[in-house]
Amino acid sequence: MYPDQYNQEISKNKAVHIYFAQAIPLVAYIDESCLYLKEKKCRICEAVCKNKAIDLKQEPEKIEVKVGAVLLSPGFEPFDPKVLAEYGYGRYANVVTSLDYERILCATGPYEGEILRASDLKHPTT
């Protein structure tokens, strides 16, 4: 199990998983934590895939696609709270960023929309 980057590393994923619940297309993929891709070990996923959809010998390829429009979306760099130690992010389990909190509140998030403390998975109280 590896930290789930989509859920701000609050929950964990296996090497083969669906990126997030509303992903389009809703298909599983193998991420960089796969032991076969990293160390040429394992291959269990090939044996258990009922659809025989896993091809670990597949090579990257470039294809040309003609499109009618291009969508540009300027982004920004998210703030890294670890650079300011006084916030305690990464040191204290219950310190979260706004992105962490957004994932916690989401019905498809690590706690299925329930507000729970990361330290003990209980509801916060005063």
C-alpha cells in the first residue's frame, strides 16, 4: 500500500487502482509503485485479471490526434506547508491543509465524507 496522492496522502492505494471515483474513463491503472515496473518482481496482477487486460510488456507510443479545440488551463503552485515548521504539518497528524480538508469532506474521499481525525479516526470534539 502506498500514499494516495489524489487524497493528499491521507489514505493509501495499491499499485493497481482507479485514480478517483468519478474518473473518466473509470478504469484501473498501474502506477509507479508496481513492483514489476520498479524491480521486475511480482506479476500477480496478470494472473488475477479476469479480463486479461494487463500487458506489462507494453511500450509507450506517440500517436497523432486531430482535435477541434485546445483547452488551456493556467495553474499555480500549491503552497508546501512543510517549509514552515511552525505549522506542524507532517509532524502532527491532525494538522491539515485546505486541500487535505477538501478531500476529507468529499464523499469519495478517504473517510467517505465523514470528518475524522487522522490520528485516531474519531470525530473531533471540543
